[in-house]
Amino acid sequence: MKIVDYELTYDISCLFEKKIFIYGTGVYGNKVASVFSQMGITIEGFCETDPREKEIFSVKSLIENYDESGVLVILASEGHYKEMLNQLRPAKNMNICTYYALFISLYLNDGMERIAEEFRNNIQFFKKISIDKTAGTFWGLEWVGYYEVLSKPSSVWIYQPGKMGSESIYWSAPLKTCHFHSLARAFNEDSGMSDICSEMITKFKEKPIRIITGVREPIARDLSLFFQATETNTMWPLIFYGQCTIYLYGDYSRGDKLDTQILKKRICTFEKSLNDSFEHLGKEIVEHKSDEFSWFDYEIKALFGVDIYQYPFDKEKGYAIIKQDNMQILLYKCEKLNQLESVIGEFLDEPGFKLKKANQADEKVYANVYRGFKEDVKLNKQYFDYYYEDNPKLKHFYTDAEVEQFKARWGKKLQKG
């Protein structure tokens, strides 16, 4: 069999040329069938591992009768797509993709004339409203974290940019920790929450605060964030695909004081292809200094007066513990996270602390698209240089040898010309 998730993102002609089967008869299966109906494409049928109805194919009968290159099977499940894939492994010739790959491909290729005009208009409509959905989803998630802070006064904050292993730490000690990514964004005048957040910060400063926060090799982190900001939903395929707003802030250019006029919401929209889209994200990061290293200026320095770059960091061990006033900050390097269980456990006062894997990109339904794109991505030189040409913040955490390894890895993917 051939997994075509990534290939589908830049060529969806096979949807009109192959026999389509949908593996899964639940909510996602019916949604996929509805999408094909709106496109004017007739599916060959549904498949289940253990079907209870005669008109539904079993995996065995599907492989026995339709294992050919002219067949495309859509895996219509988020939680069980890996098991489905394993069930289909005996197939030698058929094509396989996830419902995620189908939805993202339609989103990126919505201008294709073979797609019915009404359906193309449908996609465009949901592209527009997805921006508001992103903001709403972000604030919903962040306020859960804020509530935990207030309801668990002795908790340790897992407070950091996204895609640093924060959920792994949180779910390893959920009773002792709270998890969120931004306090500063709540001070944006557009949020309507700045007064409430000012009161929160005042209360926070009245008691001892312990924070766990981290850094990660930046391009790998940006790629991971790029896909984390995609999500699917049965409303129409996309609930907020294409909007990277959570960690794009704006220039921290007015000294130590947090300026709410600067912290504007930045929208990184997805373009005609994944590569164009990631290049757009990179340009946003460079233009507005919205990278992970600047996060410490926007957040911890601006709100609490702690400049982590004024404290030494053990690059070999991969962590530092910073103490200032009533704050203690455990700052770690993501690449060393699995070696720091005892350090984190001691900081949490949690004997026998063990990390649990959570929110891993390679485990998600977009894993095949993610994997293919990482291999194929082409990087803008300005974006590459922003991180790797004399970047003192990067070098605060990483050895010269590590930086050279990163440069060698990503330098191979620079755009030519």
C-alpha cells in the first residue's frame, strides 16, 4: 500500500480518478462521505474492521477485492487511525490517506476548477470565520490554565511557548501543576481582559511563584507549531486550520515596560501550499520578532521583571534554576528533557517523577503530512539567518557544536537562488 497524505496536499486529482472507500462509519466517516457528496464524487462504499451490516466491507474483503493502485481508502478516525492503518498493511497496491490529509488538501486546493463552485465557496466562507474561532479556542484554553492557578495556589506553573514538552510535564503531575502559554496576550487591549489580568498579576506577585519553562531548537519548534495550529472538526472539516495566532505577538521594542499597543494579534494564514504557508509564518516571525526566545521578554521579563538572559545557563546539563525575589524558575532545554526527570521531580517536590508522552506530533493524525513536509520543506534564507547568524539568545542555551549541527541540518533545505 502507499500512504499519500503528503502527496495529496499539492495534487488532489486522484480524488476524481480513483475508487474511493471510507474506512470508518462514525461521525468522521459520515462527514467525509458528506464532503464527497458535495463535491459530486460517488464513493464505492464504507469499510469497517468488524462490520455489522452486509453493505459495509470488511477489511479482509476490501483487500481481497480492491487491492489495486486505482483505489484510495480514507481513514476516517482521529483516535484509531493507526489501528486502521495496521489492519490495511497486508494490502500491496491500494492508496491510503487520513481524513486530515483529505481536509487539508481541499483547503489548500480550493481553487481547483474540478471542485464544484458551491463547495469552493463553502471552503472560502469557513476560511474567513476560522480566525474568530482560533481566538475563541485560544482564550478558552488559556483561561482553564488561569483558573487552575487561582484554584491551586501552591501549584507550579508550566508557563512557556508551545511545543516545548509542556503537556508531557503537566500530565506527569497534573495535581501539582497548571499549564498555560501566555499571560501577556491577555493585556492586549483587544482582549477585553486587561483589567482582570492586572488584578491577577498583582495577586500572583504577593506569593511565592514557581515556574517551569523551556526552549527548543527553533526551526524544529516552528515546524511543530505550524502543524499544532491545525485542527479538524465535524462542523466543516476545519475548525481553525490555517491560523497560527497563539504565539505571534509583535515587537518588544519599548524597553522593559509591557506596552499593550504592541501586543497585537498576528494572523499567519495558510497560502496555496504548505511550503508557501510556512515561509509566510517565517516572515511573520522575523518581521515581528515573535520567536520563542523573545517570548521570555514579552512574558516573564515584561510582567515579572525577570530577565532570564542575565542568568547563567548550563548548556551541557541542559537546565538552570533561576531565583529572583519570590520567584523560582526551572528553565530547561527541550532536547535534554528526558534526562531531567529527577531535576523536575525535585523542583515539583514529587519523588519518583516520571515523564509521560503527550501532544507528540508523530503520534497525531497529521503525522504523515508532518513527516513528509519536514523532509521536503524549503527555507527562506532571511528566516534561517534570523536564528543562526550571530543570535545571542540562541547561543545562551546551545553550545557552538549544537548550533553548527542545527545549521548543517537546516542549511540543506535553503531555497536556491
